[in-house]
Amino acid sequence: MIHRKKLRPYLIGIYHTTLGDKPVPYTLKRSLRARYVRLEVRAETGLTLVVPRYYDLEELPGLLLKKTCWILDKLAEFGKESTPAAEREIRYGDLVPYLGGYLQIVNNDDVGTGAGIKRIKDKLVVNQSARDGELLPAVEKWYRQQAKRLIRKRVGELSPIMGVTYGRLTIRNTRTRWGSCSPQGNLSFNWKLAMVPEPVVDYVIVHELTHRKQMNHSRKFWKLMDEHCPRWPEHRKWLRSHEVTLAARSVGEGKR
């Protein structure tokens, strides 16, 4: 039996900014119902921003700068200039990104024991024994499994088409890039690619496989990209425009 709960604003991630020479961590959430940006400062969680569904996250730096005095006054009042404990705020009913869409986290009385997770259509069904505060590690483990499965499959399909070989393939948690290719032909990819649309995943894979022929970003490199991934500018633009959304531990880190 699957229990559904009323949707709350869902966690995008945890970020850090500098306001008035002070490092300020904050939690960013998106609401499917909100019409305006809402700023909250609480003693137990620090600064939280809740943005509407279609809010352009590139406007956040300007908003934070405009609200600097108010934010710093509130933080000083509560004495909360430390990292917020937002990781525990992933709860049943929240939405999490998956291959360009979203899945709702629900619990299931009949899965069995442990914190197992399985996808059922647009749901991530978690065993009831996993409490709200235990969801982040379980969901992250599921993401890693999905990324490994998808990326290994697509690398195996794309490499012969491109006429290249590769060495080891690893799935990692990297902070500054989506993928890499070593001079020895070893490939590494960010597990958070499981959160982006599949055509964008293919773009990152093709990018790294192209380095098997050109270990640079020369004209020859981009000519090969045009051949094997004609829409690469569109996919690169998508990644760059979603960098803020994908910058935190719970959503994704890195850029290409």
C-alpha cells in the first residue's frame, strides 16, 4: 500500500554565498504553488529560500545581495552563520530529479525490511523502515546505481559507433566536472548525471569519448562533436543554465 502525502516545497540543494564579507550557507527549495520568492531564517535551519516553480535561479545572486542587511540581521539574531542541517529535510512526499523529470518519494508497507528503493512509474518507493532523516543516503545510493547502469550501457553503445575504445569506467562524486577522460583512456563520470535529461547524458559521454581521438578542445575536436552529437551546443547550454540547480549534494555538482 502506497501512502501519498501533500506535496511540500522540495529540496534543490544547499549552497554558500558571501554577504557583507560573511560566508552564508542557505537551503534552496522550489515550490509548485508559490507565486513569489520566500526567505526564511530560523534558529534550527538558518537561511532558507523557497522559489516558485518557474523562477529563474540566475536571479538569486541579485536577490540575495538586495536582501543582505535583512539576512545578516536575522542570522545574527539567531546566531546561525553555520551550515544548515538541510540534508535531513528530504522527506516522504518530496520530488527528486531523475533524467530530466521528477519522481515523488513515497513509502510502501509491503517492500520488506531495510531501506530498499525501487522506481514505480513516477514514484520512488522506499521501504517504511527508512525514516525521513535516513532518506538522503538511500536515495543517493539509488542514484549511483542508476547512473552506473545507464552510463555503462550508453558508453558501450556509443564507443563502437565513434570508432574508439576505452579503459576503466568509473562513476564518482566530483565537484567540478561531469566527466573526464585520462590519457590512458580511462573514463570517469559524475553519478549526478542520473538527474539530467538522457540526451544531455549522451552529450557528456560523447564529449569524453571524443577525447579518445583528440585530447584537447581544438577545431578537430568540435568537428567530431558536430558529427556524433550535432545538438551539443544545446545540451551544453542546458547544463550551464542549470548549474545552480545542480550545484548541491542532493541534486548535482559540477559543470562541463
